[in-house]
Amino acid sequence: MNKVIWGFLVSTVLFSTVSAAVDVKIGGEYRLRFENREPTNFNQAGPTDRFVLQRTRLNFDGKFENGAGFFTEIQDSRTWGNETSTVTQMSFIDLHQAYFTFGKDIKWKLGRQELVYGKQKLLGALGWSNVSRAFDAVKTTLPIFDRELDIFYTKVSENATTTVQSDNIDLAGIYFKGDGLEPYLFNKNELNLQSNRTTLGARYFNEWLGGKFDLEGMYQTGGIAAKSIAAYAADFSFAYPVMPGSQIILGYSFASGDDNVADNTVKTFDQLYPTNHGKYGQADVAGFQNLQMLKVEWQQNVFEKNQLTVGYFVLNKAEANDAVYATTGAVHAANAGSTDTSIGSELAINYQTQMDEMINLNTGLSFFTPGKALNGTATQTWSYVQTSFKF
């Protein structure tokens, strides 16, 4: 552990003791996951990728008598065997979160923090990742109509010198957390790309015909250099109970692509900073850009605190002339450059077991058959087993 983190931990403990904090709670998590993917490139003789991921977290949650508080979370993220030998010491430890809170009616949160909104289509903590996502941000929460309005600003990336500005990204947003209706506005400014993109959206969810529906629409405007931005996306799901302990979920997702990259309008939707895992298939082949997806899932509670989910996903490009994009937002490594719109289809199976309040076991298996928009024709098998312990 480096000296900065040791110093921060010691200062946190001493500060909370001297300041007579009402309560300091210590918590944490240990998570271990094995993954296997083969073939990785959809070719019959392609390579296999097997690895074990380990994530360890330790956090301190402090509350003071005046209502202020702090939260500090240390994280060690590693892949088994990353060290070059058994006597090598590599640093995988960092501050995942470290923020200070204060205020009663108007609440403030300052520092490194997770930003999670709605279904995490655009902003999420990416908890599936072994590192996860956190932002250096300032956020204020205002009470409005017995609900809450969040206003935030975050410096996503700062890589500047006196002569060159590169990778300089700012993100600001407004999100109203209502009862069934959640409108929002996000603005992403990338100095190096001369890009300013504003996302206007709203999520509406309620009960309907004995089930529950969730509808979200998004529109993006702004400009990139001399080009204007006109992109849009939508997401819909409907969950209907078919018998005690089970339900069927129908879903459709759409994110626009660019039909003509030579014109003066950028139409490819930017997914911003989402949590994509499981939303467009369990194998995470495609992200929420130039995408059309249809899904049907069946969820069944098995015994107590056990759930089986079986899903089928059909993925296509929204625009034939645009690329297939990975969950990271980059062009997929297997993008064929073809005008064929079929990305592929996936059968996914997941089983979750809540062994007790602290221990969870999760396992999954999926079969992804690529379409002609990807290079390769071999069905990719992806599986994992994950256990987590939280205290």
C-alpha cells in the first residue's frame, strides 16, 4: 500500500476520533470471479481466455454530531498471476471512493464518488468490472416536491500541459429523481475533440396490465468540430408475472448510428459512462451505440433466495453503414466493416444464490452466435462463477 493511502487512512481515523464522530462504521467486500471465453474472436480455431479476478474493498463510513460525514473506500483489484513471480510485489491498491458530505435540506457531496442514475444506461458504477467506476465530482441534492434533484459536475479527465490540451473531459448533469418520472440533462465536453454533447432524456416507469413497464428516451445535440450532433436512443422493458415466484421480461433497446459519416451531422449515439453488463446480453459483446436489441427473459425463484434467469437476445446494427461497438464504446475488435446489420444472437443462463446476508454465489453460461456484421462464424461460449463476501 502506498504512502498516500496509508496517510489518508491514518488521518481519517485520527480526524474522526478527535472530532468525536457519532458513529464510524467499518465495512468491506471480498469478491472472486472465474471467467472463461472461447473462442474470443468467433473463429473456430481461435484462442481461449481464462482468468480469475479478485477484488477487495475496505471502507470507513463516518457520521458527525452536526450531520456531516465522510466515506473512504480502499480497493485492491487484481488478476491472479499478474505478478511476474511469487516474490514480486505489484501495487493494485487505490482509493475507489473518498468524499465528504454535509447539509440537511440542501445536501452536498464532495470528492471521489460513484454516480448511479436510473437503469444506468448512461451513468453507472459499472459494478461488474473488477475496478468499477468512480468520478471526481461535486454534487448537490435539492428537495423539490417531496423528491430530490441532483446537480453535479465532474472532471472526468485532466491531461494538460502549458502548450497541449489532451484528454480534457468535463461532465455536468441535472437529474430529477421523481416518483415514476425522472427527467435529466447531461453535458459532456471534450476539449481535445472540440466536442460538446448535451443529452436530454426522461425515464417513465409504472404498473400496467398487471405488470411493470419501464420506458426511457434520450436525444443528443451539440457539435464535434465543424459537425453538428443529432443522435437518439430509447429503451423499453415490460415485466409480467406468470405464476408465483416467476416473471417474463420483454425488452427492446435502440441507439442510433450514423448512416453517412461524410456529411456534416454526427448521428452515432454516445452511451457516456454506463453499466452495460447484462443489458444487451450476458456475454457483453455490444454496447449501447448503433444498436437494436430484442430480448425475452424468464426469471424463476428457486427455493428461498435463489433465482434462475434464462434469456434470449437478438442484436442488430441500427445503421448498416456504421460499425459494431463494444461495451466500452470503442469499435468492436471483430467489427467486419460489412453493411450487414446482424450482430448476432445469444442464449444466456444465470443462477444466483444468496447463501446468507453476507455471502452471494452467482454463476452464468451463455452461447453467442455471431452475425455477418462480425468477423467469424463460430459460436462463442462464455461462463463464469463468482462469489462475494460483504461485511
